[in-house]
Amino acid sequence: MATIQSTDLDFDTIKTNLKTYLQAQSEFADYDFEASGLSNILDVLAYNTHINGLIANFATNESFLNTAQLRSSVVSHAEVLGYFPRSKTSSRATVNLDLTVADAGRPSSITLPAYTTFTTSIEDVTYTFQTLEDYIATDDGSGNYSFLNSSESANIEIVEGTLRTKTFIVGDVSDGQVYVIPDDTMDTATMKVDVYDTVSGSSFTTYTNLTRAVRITSTSTIYQVKEVPNGYFEVIFGDGSVLGQQPFPGNKIVITYLSTSADLANGGNSFTASNDVDVDGTDYTLSTTLVSASTGGAAKETISSIKNNATIAFASQQRMVTVEDYKAQILANYSSYITDVNAWGGNQNNPPVYGRVYVSLKFIDGLTDSQKQNIKDQIVTNLTNNLAIMSIDTVFSDPTNVYLELGTTFNFDPDLTNLTTRGIESLVTNAVNSYFTTNLQKFNKVFRRSSLLTEIDKLSPAILNSKMDVKVQLRLSPTVGTATNYNLYFPVSIASPDSISHKVVSSRFTYQGTTCVIRNVLGSNVLQVQTLAGTALVTNVGSYTTSTGIISLIAFNPSAIEGTEMKFSVIPANESTIRPLRSYVIDIDSGLSFARAIVDYQNTLTTLA
């Protein structure tokens, strides 16, 4: 007797299984299923089974965070873990704002109100930016006013978006109040929630986002915002015990926010105030000076990002104790500006410094140094000061790119492909670069030579076998014309010196009018300044330590270098595995890497005379 495989869900397989089953029954032994009406019945049965199987499969997949495909399902699972995905994010720019008032009776200070608007044009599209708070400028004695932020800095942040307001009237608790803002373009980070005592009154209480709350009591004024299945956002208040105080019937809730164009507004570099500033009844033009172009605008957090961050954030439990907690909280709150985070304890640092947590941030492209510093300051103010252990200081360490120089050679049989030697070399080079983009260029990503060679061998049947020489490179910007000591810390052990090859070699530089390089003496870890021909001009400019991977330069004084940085390349003790430490990120130096094909015909037939 035939059996029906319930695991086969496609229509044709189900129908074939049904037909096979019926043909095995004696009463249908001579039945022509294709020409009979029973074929139509089998179509219906197969279709019904197919649909039911798919529904069951989809429903099961959507029940778990790892397998869910619908955004609404992923968001719901993330909320169960206490993680609320990021909304669209407004692009932000930094400007200096100045005003000149020549009148003798000018005021001592001028206030620039919140939501003062500015415009910029990007690819012939105009975008509106706004201030989110009041700024004050004082007279310098000559009628010049420079607006300052709360830190007494002239760098003023303006945020892209159109100001919108949504008003709710609080009804009876038994009515089951729901406050949904029907706008999927809102940036929830720009929300301001004010609860007025009465519909017509002017007295109100400003509520705080739950993510910025430090201590919650029954009287705390806290709100929570979450994404609902249709992509809009719902604002949730406490019930008098959990999440603090709830608005009372008759209260008026006024929510203001910015509706953003997200990443479309990135790149604005010229801003103009939309209106003049009124000073004692006279309009004055607000001068705008660009400090940093607009950046940071982003679409809603992606499904893959939500899946990754939700589980990490759940493990941190709104605290910052372990280094994983630091990673989770920073990514959860600043993922629109930061692509990757690494953290390590002071005991793991080199040298060890106890009582610290070191954090390294990999920012999105386009941020200025001032914007990066501002984000670091926000992390300390909003996160580590509130959630971390009080006796532990947070210290930021900028990422260090460690470059690999890869020399790939492979045997190539032209008979097995229509590609030329140049073509197959280009194919391998592109595959190597793609491998770094996909698998490396982030913190804690380990380079394994065998994995890359496996990918190369799979590119074409014409590639018979391959091998790869690996060098590790760090870069240094020395002070030209001044004798200075330098240390370079490689994340790997350096190969021991021998009499065959140099283990440390620098890029070219000029020393006393001669083009030179730094190399170690064969058979020694002593470093010398040598001419290209190998003549030593400085017999001892430092040394390297094999076990720690440290290159120490003593009184190094080049008169010129090529470009802005010198490259120091070393042969690692283990070329098979390059494991980055702490703030190191592995990348490739494409200019010093190559792929070379060796023609290797496999046809061994010969003609005997």
C-alpha cells in the first residue's frame, strides 16, 4: 500500500502522492485518473492540503523570533523581550548661529525659540531642519550675539523634519484608552508628551520616555512608545502602579514630534534660516555657519537588526554590568549612528587599568569629530552614568584598523574555463575583497586563511589548488623633522627572525635626502633604517618583540614620508589565523595584495614515436 508523505507541501507532489495511493487500491486499478472527473477532485484535495500545509508552516515560523518573517511578528517578539525597535531617525546637522544688532538700546540677551526652522537643498529637493530647544545668546558688547547650547558651546544641533502635533482627550479608564499616532514617518526620539490638567487649561506636566527613566515610582510621569502591526506608534502610560502615574479622565494629551525624511536628508551642507529673528519689534537676519553636514538619518530598524539586538538587549536587562551589557545598551539606543560596538574590561587592556570599561565605537560614514564626541558624551550622560556601576569609569578607544596584505597564488587550467589568465585573477581578487566586506571589517571578526582559500577553490573548476601568504600591517603618522619614540601594537605575535627573510618592513620614506625603509636585521629583531639596496644608514632605530607583537622605534626622525601614513608590515607567527583584540578591526590593503595564476594544464596525454 502506498503512503502519502505529509512533509511534501508543493501542489504537484501532493497530487502525485494522492494518485499513487489511489492507484494502489484494487477498485481503482484500471482507472484513468488524467481523463476522469476524479482528477478534478484530486486537484481540489491537493490544493486544500497545500494551502493548509503552508498556513501551518507560516504560523509556526511566525511564532518564534528567529524564524519570523513579518515585521509585525518580529516587533511583537522583540517587545516580549523588552526591546522596542527604532523608528525612522531624523538627519542632524551642526551649525553656529549668530546675530548682529546695531541699535544702542539692544537687549543684553536674545532667546532663539525651539522649532526655529532652517532649509537646505539636496539634489534639488528642499528639506526643513529645526531646533528642538531654546537657545540663548548674550551681547558681546559690540552688538554681536552668538547662540550657545547648554554646554556653553556655539555648536547648535538642528534636526530634519516637519513639526506635527497629535492631541488626545483622556476618557474613562473603563473605555480602554488607546493612543495611536497614525504616522509611520515619525522620529520617536523627537517626541514631546505634555499632559494638560484640563482641555482648555494651560497647566501641564511633561512626561518622560521610559528608556530615559532611572527610578520609577507610583507617581512617576512616564510614557512608553511602541510600534503596532500597521507600522504606526502607540503611546502607553502607567496605571498608577506599573510605569507610574496615568493621565486622569478629562486631561488633554498633546504629543509633538518631527515627521522625517530619514536618510534622504543626509548630506545637507548649506542651511538658511527660514525667518528673521524679532528683537524688540525689529527683524534681524540670523547668520548660519556650517560646522558639520547633516547625517544620521535612517529608515526604521531592519528585521535582521531587531532579531540581533533584541536578544542582546534582553540579556542586559536595562543594566550595564558586563561588557556585553555595554554593547547591547549602546547599540539599542544609538544604532542610527553606530554600526558596531566592542567593549572590554580594564583588566583585559594592554596595559591593564582597573576600574575602567573601554568602549570602541565604529560610526557610520560622514560623521564629523564633533558629532562623534557628542554621541560619546550622550552615551556617558544617558547610559553609563545611570546604568553602570558607579565606581567604573567609561573610557572610549577609537577603532584601529589592522590591514592584511594577501599574496594569493593558484594553479589554473585554461582548458576548464573560457576565462583568460587575467580574467581568472580578477575573479579571485574580487572574491577576496568581497570576503572581507561580508565576513570581516567589524569588531571580533577573525580571519581564517583556510576559510578564504576554500571560497577561492570553489570559484571555478579551473582553479585546481591555491595558497596564500599573509602579512599584517599597521600604519603610523610620524612627526617629520623631529626625533620621536613610537610604539606599534600588533594584535598578533610576530614571526621570529631568521637569516632568510625580513619579518618587519616599512613603506618608503626619506631620510637625509635618501629614499629608505625600515627593516629588521636578518637573524635579529633589531630594526635599521636602510637604503633600498640594503645599506644601513641608522644601525639601530628600535626593535620588535615576537611574543607581544610590539614594534618600538627610538628617535625616529624622517625628513619626509610618502602620503600621510607609513605602513609597517610584519609576517605573523601564525599566518593561518589572525584574531583581532579589543578595538582592532581587520581590513584588507588591496593595493599591496595580489592574486597570481599559475598555468597548469591537466592534459597529460602524449604521442609515442
